[in-house]
Amino acid sequence: MPTNPDTDQPQSQTGIALVAYLLLGVCFGIVLTKSEVVSWFRIQEMFRFQSPRMYEIIASAVVVAAVSVALIKRLGVKTASGEPIAIPPKRLGLGVRYAVGGTLFGLGWALAGACPGPLFALVGSGVTVMVAAIVSALAGTWLYGFLRPKLPH
Amino acid sequence: MPWYVAGPLIGLFVPALLILDNRVFGVSSNLRHLCSAVLPSRLDYFRYDWKRTGLWNLLFAAGILLGGFLACHWGRPQSVAISDETRLALTKLGIHDFSGLAPRQLFTWSALLSLKGLASVIVGGFLVGFGTAYAGGCTSGHAISGLANLQLPSLIAVAGFFAGGLIATHFLLPLIL
């Protein structure tokens, strides 16, 4: 982690950088809500293949992100503090965690009609019962932490 | 907001966070950070310096909540214009209130007392938490960051997301609703 030579604090933990993360989050929350990606109705429409909208949003997001990552690598773009950009690769292992964990998450995604980002946005937009969904998600995360040594990965 | 504005904007969070300070875009880690911060635990999975690794992301999540608040208090109130086929299919399942971002029949505090409200909010939330922790990421971390970085594990995870979503939509929801 990069450090700020003056204070010996990690760069990302200084006040200004932390405000930047908050503001980026605000922008993300606005986009998620205004694009209706947070809507249970849109998620239903997607899983019923009755509109290309969600697929267009996800696909164009992936393309823009992939082109950005490729450009960052090719041009050797550095972070704001001059560190080289490195994205840690995901370890494949047996692959079980991705297939099984992914499927369990997918069940929850369709039932709740929201993935983690939208859960936070929905609370903000007035669907306050999603606080209960987040608390339940924390319980699910805790159970994974408890079972982790016994689960195949 | 049309898809060709929303999608590219969402994609830009990946380079923005990398350039800001090598941060990998992904929201579900916050569930782990919150567990680590709030629940004292001896479990290895939660024993790490959550402030150092996760404070930036928790602020990002707090921002998402605030952004949701701003978005719905700014501009016209939203009614989601889903396709007629979806509306018909959901009406057949007993959904008749199409106002707001999520159906009020399922997503209010009083609906928690019904089986369908409980299944949607509590069971749905629990599976989101367990599933993302096991899979090591959610729609943002795997479907966007992971696929953008050409990670095979993320492709497997995304196939799982859709398999699970299709099962829940076509087999579980008709039983619950």
C-alpha cells in the first residue's frame, strides 16, 4: 500500500481520498437508482428474458471496464500517487466456490431483486425494509466465515 | 436513464477506483468488513484490519445509500416501465402494485410477517450474503471487475449467478408468491 511520506499514513486513508470514495459511491448510487438497476421489476424482466435492457447495461459496463483495464495495462497508467496499477488475479482452485457460491447468490439476487450495491441504494431510496435484507446478508456472510474451513473451494 | 448511458458509467467505476489508489471495484466485501467491524469473532475470516482494507469501501457503500436517497428526491418519482409481458407474468403471480422500485406487497416491514415477504427479504438477503462470501464477489466484483480483467473464476461465478437467478425466478417464485 502506498504511503504518504509526510505522515506515514496510507495514501488512501487520508481525509481527501476518503471523501473521494464517498463521492464516487454517491455517483454510483445515483446511476444505479436512475437506471432502475436496483428495481426488483427490472431483475424479473431480465431473468424472464423479456427485455434486453439489463443485458445491455451489464454488457456495456463490462466492455467499458475491460477496455479501460486493457488501456491501463498497455499504457502503464499509474495511480494518483504514482504507484503501478496491479489487479490481483482470482485463484481458481477447484472452482467449486465460484459455481456453488455463485448459484446461491443468484437465488438470492432473484428473490430479493437486488445484489449488494442496490441493497444499499434501495435503503437510501426509501425501501427501508432492505435494512433487514442487509442484516440477513450479514448473517449469511457470518455463516460462511463459520463454515469456511469445512467448505470445498 | 438509457442503457447506453448507465452501462458505460457503471463500467467507468473500475478504472476510477484503480487510478485513485489500486482499489478493485466490488461491493460485497463490505458485508465481510461490516461483520468484522460489528461482530466480535474468533473466526479467521473476520480477523483482519478492516479499517485498513475496507474503510474506503464502506465509505463507497455509504455513498451508494446517499446516492439512492438523492436520486429518488431529485426529479420525477419513478415508476419502472417494465415490458408488458413481464407485467402480465407478474400479475398472474399475484403482483398487482407496480408503483415504486420494488413491489410493496413484498418489500415493506409489514410484509415481513408474510411468507412471501420473509422469503424475499430475509431468505433472499441471507443467500446474497452467503453466496457472495462463498463466491468471493457479487455482480460488481465478478460480473464487472472480474470479467473486465478476463478472469475465468469470475466467468464461472457469473454463470452461477444466472443459473441461480433463473431457478429462483422460474421455480421458486411461483411457489412463494
